[in-house]
Amino acid sequence: MASFVLLLKDYEDDEKVIYRFGPNEQVMGKIEINKEKETIKEIEPVQNANNESKFYFDRAAQRLARCLYSEGGQFPDKATFES
């Protein structure tokens, strides 16, 4: 099964980054990554009849972890998870 998650940055400071995430721009939740503590949490779940919010959260978290560790802490305005 193919999966796609869109991430759009809402806010960033020295401590955290907040993204909206979900299958498209009309159906989104919010996720936060704390740069200092290296933690990721769901702020608002994705409300979607096709998949549970955890489905999108897990993939969005994986993409943000890659930004933190593999991409030198660079968080783009727009990102995707595709598989």
C-alpha cells in the first residue's frame, strides 16, 4: 500500500518546530518536534475516515526525525513522506 503525508510548517523557533500534517491540505492535524529534547508529539490528531491519525503521525514523525538527524536540523517550509 502506498502512503503519502504532507507536512506544512506553521512555526519554528530555537526550541521547537510545529507542522500541520495529513493526507492533503484540507485534512490535517498538528505535530511538534522539540529540537532540544529531541521529542515529537501530536498536538492535534488528523480527522480522516480512511486512516487513523496514528498512521499519519508515525510517518510525519519519521520525516521530521530525518530533518533533525540526517539533514542537519534543517526544517523546510513544506515536506512530504512518500512510500
